[in-house]
Amino acid sequence: MEFDPDSTAVVVVDVQNGFCHPEGSLYAPASEEVVDPVTALVSRAREADASVVCTRDVHPPEQFEDNRYYDEFERWGEHVVEGTWDAQLHDRLDVRDEDYVVEKHTYDAFYQTGLEGHLDTHGVDDLLVCGTLANVCVLHTAGSAGLRDYRPVLVEDAIGYIEEEHREYALDHADWLFGEVLDREEVAFR
């Protein structure tokens, strides 16, 4: 499938130490395994002059203290806390000054961030979504993109997960409800 680089962005979701490094607080081996495929996709996008967006899941230490219901630290344990090594983007991820880096505090990279404004300002319609975790931040970001009338395309061999069944669920759900699913080899730039 061909994508116009002028209206396409690769959205790299949460390729951070906390998820993709063996010493990370929520390390998942399959997330570490997609760092190189993600980097290769980003490299191809750069060669075509497409946009690159990286998200960082970052939590202030007190973020969930006053919440009545939703507490990610209770669900996952303390992770990617603001200002820590855990919250930094993975060293092998090639992040450049011209890339847009989104700091998010929830699973959805659009929720209370400047992502939508950035994409609209740059004329982006198609999002090639990769990164981690498949059924959490990748799925919620892609679903939110679809609800905002962007075309989310999940790049399945560049998406990390905890359990293979979680990955399959996320890809099936996205393909059925709001997006498309492709392998990296099926992605071409005009």
C-alpha cells in the first residue's frame, strides 16, 4: 500500500526504557524485539520525508493520588515516572529535533496533548502506528485517531506486547472497527 509522505506520519508509541529495556519497570521481551523494526520503519519514513511522531508515557509521581477509580500504578505498578530513566525514550530509537515528541499521561496519545493540532497543522491524514503495548497504548491511540477521522494503520510486525493473544486481539479489533493492519513490507511511500 502506498502512502503520500506529505500527509503521513509514523507514530511511534512508547518505545521507552520502562517497556523495552530488560531493566525497565514494565519490561516485555516482545517490546524490546520491535525496537529495531520500529527504527527501520522510521528510517524509511525519513528517507521519504514523512513526519515522525514519538509518544512518551510519563507519570508525575502524584498523578493518581486523588483518583477515585482509575489508578494505573495500582493496575501496573509504578512505571515511567516523570524524570526517571524508565520514562526516557529507548537509546536505539533515532529521535531528531524535527520529530514531534508527545508526552502523555494516559493510554491515548491524543488525550489532553497537542498531537491533534500538530497533525492538522502539518496536513497529516494517515498514521502508521507502531510501538508498544499492542492492546494498551497502541490500541487506544489508534482508536482515538480513527474517532478523529485520521486513518490509523497498525504496522503489525513493529508492535510490542506482553502476551501474543493481546497483540492478536488488538490487531483484530483495530482491523474490524476503525483501522487497517499491514506488515512493514506492505508499506510503501510514493
